[in-house]
Amino acid sequence: MPAVAPSALPASSLRPRHPVGVTLGEVADCAGAAAGSAAGTGLGAVPGTVSGAVSGAAADLRITGITLRAQDVRAGDLFAALPGSRVHGSRYAADAVRAGAVAVLTDPAGAAVIQETLGGPPDSETGRTTQDPPEDAPVLVVDHPRAVLGSVAATIYGDPSRHLGVVGVTGTAGKTTTCYLLEAALAADGSTTGLIGTVETRIGGEVAPSALTTPEAPDLQALFALMLERGVRAVAMEVSSHALSLGRVAGTSYAVGAFSNLSQDHLDFHHDMEDYFAAKSMLFDGRAARHVIMVDDVWGRRLAAAHPDALTVSSTDSGTDRAADWSVLDVEQRAGGVQHVTLQGPGGRQVTLDLALPGAFNVANAALALACVDALGRDVQRAAKAMASIAVPGRMERVVAGQDYLAVVDYAHKPAALAAVLDAISEGLTGRLIVVIGAGGARDPGKRPMMGAETARRADLMIVTDDNPRSEDPGEIRRQVLDGARRFAEARHVQIREIGDRRVAIRAAVAAARSGDAVVIAGKGHEQGQDVGGVIHPFSDRQELTAAITAALGARA
């Protein structure tokens, strides 16, 4: 991590200044599509299906960028008009061309939509039809454009990931922390590094916020090209199951693919755990040159069995028949919350690490990161030293405002991750554990009672509140969390409160805290907003917790 505060990088600038670019003919060859002849098929005359090779002037048309969003089009772009959850992107094709797009990629349904929307009612001032493009633009038609989008984007930007040492990390928990540790480790030899993940995107010392854990394919390939242009040589990247399933990382070449763990999450998107595992396993389908697999759970052991050439990692007695290539030999708790970790790698060589991040799960994250460094053939001990002081926004993040108790913000929003965080904080705790917890709306509902149960198993005071209810009834989400919690509350004499307003819930937790206690605000971590009914309201757990502690201390003074 850089020694100075990173500067902000506008999201609109996350494209290379000097794109490689290719011809439309090359794009069509990559997509397996065709765009008709020079006189041929444009927005003014779109067939249901196009066949034959691109020829004439159309084939030589220069493409220098690609985007899914008409509002982000730049001159020379290919506009990818894909089907959406509410509307087909082809309805914005004419807008994209007017903004500078020189060609369109879509499916047969999109081509039909473009045909239908042309020649709409004329504009009262200009006399032009509202959907009529300023000039014809070739239309590439393929049956499944999303399936080829990654490869097309990579082709347009010169296949940048092949020139970068990209390490992709997938798994349910630990991706963000592992990638922050990896970024520091990869920079240890002086390399300029990149980071792509849930919290932010980093290019050397510049930062841009992240909208998705893994960007859409056109944005991802543009980002790789920009990183390459800026001198980046190694990239730590989170790879979500959504990104693998939806083809966002198609066209990306990985120097290393790494797996952390698997536990219940995203079952609103995946049919079941087997489907979820199959999605994660796609990172190991040949797109990564080397594999690193954590074998602490049954899913990792299954994946390792399918890839016997993988470098395996274990932070526990993994239960495998053979010892892991990298294993944790010893963890010593030292002053200031530092964990002194001794690891053993291939050939019996040992590496030591002083880790500022608490918890056994962070030891596992660090071990996975170091094994990735080893897979790249880099100096592991030097990398370990570089990881020593890393802190990760919203992950076991301590808030210190003069109080005499521990206050922590963490992103844990799934049962296993929540249990791991609370176990880590409970270790050595002399006072009570006070937890503010909610669950997200429009996401896997099956994990809500499980989150309530895991919290009630550990907390002394549990305050159930709203997370990001999104389109759902907040009260119903809280009820589901409470249902899981009440099964354990009576046996453990856990005090449970329900406070829907998250700000009020945080203040209630702080008001209840006494010397030696621990207050944990779980679920939102680094997030800067709360989604209620589709509207994002500014909200930071870190800021709210700091304000609540400051106010409480002021009232006691």
C-alpha cells in the first residue's frame, strides 16, 4: 500500500488514453458475427439475422473502445446492446451512435427492437424521428452477445491481461482482505500494482470507487488496458461468482487463480450450493496458468482433488490425506493485537509474518496471499514483511474515539463470516459482546435466520436493525433474522432488541457499552450508503459509530 494517501481517480477516466483498437472485421471474427457489406446493414436497415463475412469499408472501420451504456459512449466505440432485466439495450442504440459509437453488437431480438424503434414520431423542432440515427452504423448480430463480450472487449483493447500478472481470488469470504494483502505483497519488489475489488479500484496511488466486486467485461478490459498504460505489472483482483457465471471475466488471462472458501451466500442467484461451487470452479477451467487452493473446507478439498497440480494451502488441520503445500505452523498473539505467524512452504522452508489483522480467518487470508506470491515465483519473505501493517476498510476495522471499550465495523453479511468475526472478537474479551446486525433485502433470504442464530450464539446484547432493505419490507427482513436468533436467546440469556433505524441502533449499542466490552457493527463495512426502496441514502457505519461514541463521551463529561 502506498505510504501517502491515494489520490482520487474519476470513474469516467478508467479507460486508456491511447487505446490499441482493432478493425470491425477483427471484432466480427472474434464475436463470430458479421455486419453485412459496405453498403450493408446499419441502424437504418437491420435484418433479423446477419450472415457472411464483414467486407468492404465496414470491415476496415476502426473500433477503439466498447461500452454497455449509451451515456458512456466515446467516439470510435462499439456499443454492446444487451438484454437487460427491464429493457433491451438496443433501445438506446441510436443514442449511442449519436454520441459517437461507430457500430453496434446485439442479439437477434435486439436487432428486431432496433428495427421496430426506427422511424418513430418526428421531433417537433428538428423533424427527425427520435430514434433515427444521424448515420448508418454496422450492426453485429450474435445469438448470445454476453458470451462473447469479454473476448471482444479484450480484443479491442489489445488483450491487456496477457501482459499483466493478474491474480484472481474467488471464494465466499476473504476475497477483499486477501487482495489487499496481495497488493502490498506484489509491490514489495518495487512493482507498480493494481487492485480490483469490492471496496475500490487502485492503480498505483490512484483510487476510484467500485460499483461491482468484478466490473462488467468492457469496463474490466478497459481498466486492464489503463493499468498497462500506467506501468502496472501485477494486479490483485476479486472474482465473484456472478462475474464468472455472467461472463464478465471472459477474455481475461490469469497468472494465478486462487480459491479461499465456500459457505452459504448468493442463493438468490445460484440454484443451490452445488451450482454456487460450480460457478466458483470456473476460475480453474484453464483461464489461469497456475492454481492456489485453500483446503480448509470440503469445497476446497474437492476443488484441489480436481486439480492435482494446484498449490494447496491450509491454516488448520485440513483433514486431507496429504499435507498442504503451504501450512500454518504456529500463531502467537503479541502486543497491540499483532499475530506472529509461522508458515511452512514446499521443501520445508519457513516464513514468518507479523499480521496486524486479528482473527484466525485473517491468518488464512494471509497464507493464501503468500502462496499466490510463491506461485508467481516471487520472494515470499519479502512479501510477508510488506503485508505486516495492512488495514482493510470495513474489515475488522477499529473505531477509536477515546472510549474504553473495543468498537469495530465489519462487512460480515453471511453466516460463516459473521461467526468468524464474532469468534475473533470474543477471544480474550473480558466484557460483553454487543452486536448490531441486519440483513440485506433482495438477496438470499435463507441466510437471514442463520445470521440471527450465529449472532445469538455469541452476543450478550444483540440489536437487530436494517441493513440495505432495497425493495423488500424492512420489518419482514428483521423478523426473519429475529426468528433465527430467538432459538438460542433464552438458553444463553441473550438480550435482543429490535431497532429499525440503523443510526438509532448504533447509538443504542454505544449507550449500552461499558469498559471492557466490544461493540460490533456488522453487515455494511466500507459502504457509504443505505439502499431503502431503491434510493441510496448517505450512510457510513464508521462515521455513525464515531459520532455515537463522541456524543456519548460528551454526555458523560
